[in-house]
Amino acid sequence: MEQIMNETMSKYFNPETTASIKVMEGTHAASQAVKLARVKVISAYPITPQTSIVEKLSELCASGEIDAEFIKVESEHSAMASVVGAESAGVRSFTATSSQGLALMHEILHWAAGARLPIVMVNVNRALAPAWNIWVEQTDSLAQRDTGWIQFYCESNQEVLDMVLQAYRLAEQVMLPVMINLDAFFLSHTSEPVALPKQELVDQFLPPYNPKYKMELEGGHAFGGLAMPDSYMELRYKMQKSMEEAERLIPIVAEEYDHIIGRHHGTFLENYRVADADYLLMTSGTISGTSRIVVDSYREKGIKLGMIKVRTFRPFPTKAIREAVKNAKKVGVIDRNISFGQSGIFFSEAKAALYNAEHRPLMNGYVAGLGGRDVTPETISEIVDHLIASEKGQDLIWIGVKK
């Protein structure tokens, strides 16, 4: 653990590009990123465990540290509608939510993507009701997978800050909205050291937003209020092409950020001890950090275990996953989510991605940690032992259910 911490410090904290290092919660890392991005409109509605993001932003706006319009709205639906309006007028905008709030936004999420608006939103992954639960689960954001939003999943508070900045750069190039996701409480309310980059370097990486098309008071025009059957399909085709363009640009944006700011979290995946692995775990979010420890413990026992952390969910990294698993015998996907009647959602997507691949390893889908239940090294070891012993693939294996 000490070795991992030392490697993390040396990897992420570059004194030449860092203005300061502060210990902060994941929600406040998101707020500081919004400040650094020079966002001009912030739409806010509180919901646990996201509330700390907009609370901190309200303080920064009130103190004058952020020169932005802070809009207090009556619901999450209105929060998304407000930033849709602001982005339509050519203004860099931000909002945040969780769980039921994200579900209430669903209608407007489609509008934001279809209108080609580069909104950035942070979603703190929280289980959906009923029963009421304020702890982590990814089903809220994964239920929005077909809305046209680019989605990233973060493992650390540093990654949250860095990915918000990269999200604006990416969104404003492909003209699609981006959702940054982080685990409730494990990240949102846990404090970690976070390096804040120098403002002048962020300005170099993220220039002012100046869209080609925007709504204006003078000489305004409106086109395409109704898309007929002879044009609607082409609009969706262009959205798909922009999502494919995002797949091309994600590595480029990450490399530019590394060049200017001096940090790199990977692109679509982060592979750990993958090259010679017989067995692979596929993870996302904070389960990834615990999985690394388990990988090392099995390596010490002579078992070739590796890990793939999926960072980018949309566009789904099909090519990267095929490359990562090409030498593996078996893959176990750990999902902190569930698509009822099917399986864990990352598993379903990964299985589909490998269907036409030249090499298709045995795959098991494991569901664990729903509603914030701990996924400990012992939990992951149970998964690994089951994977190694498996003779055929299984789509849905529940881990830790009390029977």
C-alpha cells in the first residue's frame, strides 16, 4: 500500500504545473475544476450526496472567486433545462446531480445531446429508490447510456478534477455533452490530496468557448423546429459520427493534458499487470483500487492475475478491450449495477464487444456492492477463486447476497 501511495504521489503531483495541493472531498475536487474551467453559468439543485458540489460553487460565486451566474432552480429537470438554455446561447455551463435527480433529468438529457450542446455534468453515483438509499451504485448513470452523452467513470478525487477539465475540451470539439461519474461517499465525501493545476496552464489547455452557432438576441433565426422523416435519421447519424470522433479524440485530449498539466490517467482503459495475465478482472470506479491489491496478492502466489479498469463507457472502448484480453483465458467483470432481467451492465457491454473478436475468453459477470455494500479484498478474492475454477461462462453471479 505504501508503494502504491508513493507511486501515486510521484505520478500525479508535478511541482512545475501545480499551483497547490489540498486535501479535499471528491465533490470539492469537482467544484475546483469548474472554477479552473472558467464556467459562466452554474445551475444548482441539491441532492445527497451531490449537494457539496453546488454548495462549494455557491460559496465561490458569492466570494467572487468564480465569475459566473449561479441559478437556483426548483428541480433537477429545471437544472438541466437551464444549462441547455445557457449553452444554446454559447456560454460554458455546468450542473451536477445524483440518482433520482439524474432520473428526473432523463427527458432533457436527450434534448441536450440532440441539440449538440457541450454541457459537462458531474453525477455522484447513488442507488435508485425504492428503498431509499444514499450510497453508491452505478445504475443511475448507466440507465442514461442511450441518451447520447459521453460517460467517464473516476477512481480518485484527482481523476475527478482532471476529467472535468478534459471533458470540457472534448465536449466543445465534438459538440456532445459529457457526464463525469464518481462513487458516492467512497469518493464524494472522502478526502484525498488533490493537485490543483496553475490557472494559466488550464487556460492554455482549455481556451474560451466560442461556438460556431448560438442563439442571439439580435437578428435571431430558428430552423428545424420539426424534423421530418427525410431528415431526422441524418441528425442521429451525425450524433453517432461525433461519438466516433470522440473515440478518436479522447487519447489526443489526454495526451495534451499530460503535456501541459503533467498528469495522465489513461484513456479508455487503465490496464494493470495485463500483458501476461491468464485471468483478468474488469472493474470501474473505486473497486479498481482494491482490485489492484488483490492482483498483487495473487501474483505473489504465482497466479497470473491482471486487471482492466474501464474509464470510458460511452463511447464504449470495444477495440481497447479486445486488445487487452487477447492473451487471457478468463475474464471476470465486477459490476456495481444491474440491468434487471439481464446482467451487470459493464459485463453485458463487454461480452457484446468480444462477440466478433478473434479471441473470446471465458467470461463471468459478477454483481457486487449494490447500495454501497463494501467490496473488500476478501470479496474480490472470492470472485477470483470462482473465476479460476469456472469451466464455462456465467452471465450473472451474485456476490455477498445474504440468503
